[in-house]
Amino acid sequence: MIMVESLTKKIEILEKLLEYTKAQEMLLEEEEFRMEEFSKLLDKKGELIDVLNTMDQGFEQVYERMEEEIKGKKEEHAHEILLMQQRIKNITDLSIKLQELEYKNKEKIEVQFSKKRNEIKTFRQSKDNVNKYYRVMSKTQEVDSAFLD
């Protein structure tokens, strides 16, 4: 049945999303944060989420067309219904894991961004101090003219 296949494919995509999210978690825990790699994973996840959204729309359309037949012939479709229920439970479990990990990653990325803001602030302060130093030093180099008799 196409709906069981669709749910199976959705599980595979959610597992891949979970894998990418775990990879992002590892990047966030590293001493030196690599934003480029994090962004690449984010792009890959975005593509998979688009696929999931399209699949969800297709699943809903198929279900609407087959709903009457499934409800009218529950005995004939008992095996498919059971498979769909199992897959939906699996999808729900994966979705919960993803949400939890995404929440943790959100907190970690906020810490990383805070570090970067502090680094930028420190850099700007250092740059300002260097500029002030050069301005002061350039003024001390100027010597007033003096007359000798």
C-alpha cells in the first residue's frame, strides 16, 4: 500500500535528519566552532524538511481518497492499518527525539554566538585602543620649533 511506503520513506528521512542534527551537536561541542560546516548541515536539513512537507501533502491527499475504503473494509486492510500505526508511532518517537535535540542545539548555538559577539567586541576594543595609542604617539613626535642664540 502506498501509504505504508510513504510512512516508511518518512521514517528514513527523519532518521537522516536526526543524523544531521547529531552532527550539528558535535560541531557545537567542539572547541573551535566551524560555522561553514554547521551551515552546510543546516542546508541539507532544509532540503529534507522540504521533501517531508511535500510527502505529508501527498499522504493527506492519498488518505482522503482512500479513507472511505479503509474505514469500510477494516478487516481487509487490518494488516496495512497495523503497519501504518506502527510507523506513525515510530515517526512520533523520532520527531520527539529531533525536537529535544534541536532544543539542546539551539541553546548551544546561542552560547557559540555569544562567544563570537564577545570576541568581536574585544577585537573592536583592542582596535580602538591601538588607534588611540597611535594618535597619542603621533602627537608626541611633533616637536615645537625652538630658536637657539
